[in-house]
Amino acid sequence: MSRGRIYYGIGVFFGLLLLSWVFFFLSFLRKARFFHPTGVVYSARAYPAPGLASVAGVEVAERLSGCALVRFSGGIFKQKGKDVRTDSLGMGLRFHGQPGPCSTNAPGGQDLFLVSFHSFGAMAQDIKATNPHDYLANTYWAITPYEVKGLGRVSLRITASGAGGLGEGRGERLEDAVRAGAASLRLEMAPWGTNDYQPLADVRLDSRVELEDELRLTPHAAGRGLSPIGFLQGLRVFPYAASHLARRLRQGAPRRASAPDTRIALPDLGASPRANVDTSSVFSSRDVRRERRVS
């Protein structure tokens, strides 16, 4: 067992012992997740990105390919109407690795968690630089490492296709961009501790789905080849589960969400006309500006 997996286990233990009850209590009072309290969920489809540099990267990208779910959210504050405070933004993804249709909580998926700051040390600076009015105008980082067979420890980030549509709030801007077929994400990977990010997968948003309450992203879902490692990854496993339990108890669990797998079928996106859209042109116009910001 690697050192990262040992630290992950230690984090799971301390998360259960010290933080799970805190997250349960605060989520119960808030009637929402303690972090990333409110958000919107979109169905999507993932494809291997062009220019993959390694065999291991190609294998991971192929395992991620297929239907997916993407949740966008604020970091701390609930959004009330179009009034958005200075805040970090969050993104949660579930890759099913299947052509579709898929159910929301089927086993074997890959869950990833990213935020609009790249480290805790740079959190204050990055939050100030975050555009809280537009989900697609930011870069998102997984600030904790993952382990890939054949590559070792890696960092992950997501670069969005650019500014959203012309709506007044960030939700409307995102929806307008999705309807126009211009909402795409690029998942990138780099050796841990470096800034040498390379494309891994392209994710194209298709349509909004009402799964905010049913979707239960979990840090230990690693069925597509990206294994969470390290103390911080393990630390959040039980607090996230406690937060979900508190919400269900406070809000009243929907009847259809009573089972572990809600079996809410997502559309088969294989026949979607957007599946043939070339995202390279979408990203190219913002590559230079984004690299300047990250550096």
C-alpha cells in the first residue's frame, strides 16, 4: 500500500471522529450542504481529449468517456436571485464511463471535486480573482492529489470554454451557453507538484437535469482509474456523507431517493447533435489568457 493510501485511511478516520458530526449539525441547520450549498446539475458527455501524451492517460480518458453529470455551485453562500457575493465556486463531476442511459448513483463511477482556487495558500487571492457571476469564466482545481496507475500522483484542473451567455445571473448565463452548444469543459492532468497540465478529457454539457437533491457525489468513488490519495482526500469522506444525511432528514427524503441507486435514467446522449461539435475552436480563443492567469 502506498504512503498516499495510508494517509487517505488516516484522513477517513479523523473525518469520522472529528468532523462528521460538525458537518451533520451545520448542514441540518442550513437545510443544505455545509459547503457548496446550492447548485445546478447538467447532463454531459465526455470524450478523450486530442493530443494525449501517454498510454496511461489514453486509458484513463477512455474509461471516463461516456455519459456524465456536472454540478456547478457556490462555495459558501447560497445564491439568492441574481445577487451573488464574492465567493469561490465549485464543480462536482460524476463520470459513468458508459454510453448511456445512466442512473444517478450507479456503482463504478468516478467522482471529482474541484474549486476555483488552486491551493489553500492561494485561496484568498484566487477567491478575489474568481468571477462569481459566471461559472464558465473560471478555472477549477482539484486541490488534493489523485493516483493513476502508470503515472503516479497527479493534479487535476478544469478549464471552461469561456464566458457564458447573456443572462443576468450565473445560472442564466450557463443555461444560455448550453442552449447555444457553447458550454464545454476540458479536464487536464499534470504530475503532482508541477504546472505541466496536459489535456485528458473534453466534457460537453447537454441539458439541465433536476437532480440537485438525488445526486450524491462521494470522494471515494474512483471506478474509472483516478484514485483519491492523501490525508485531505480521506478527511472529507464521512463529513460529506453526514452532510447528505442531515439534508435528507431536514428536508424529508424524496420517495424516489430512498434507495442507494435512484434509477433516474439520464438521456442517451449518443444521438445528440452536439456530440459532433469540435471543441478545439471553443478553447483556442482563450488558451493564452487562461495560461497567463494560471501562471
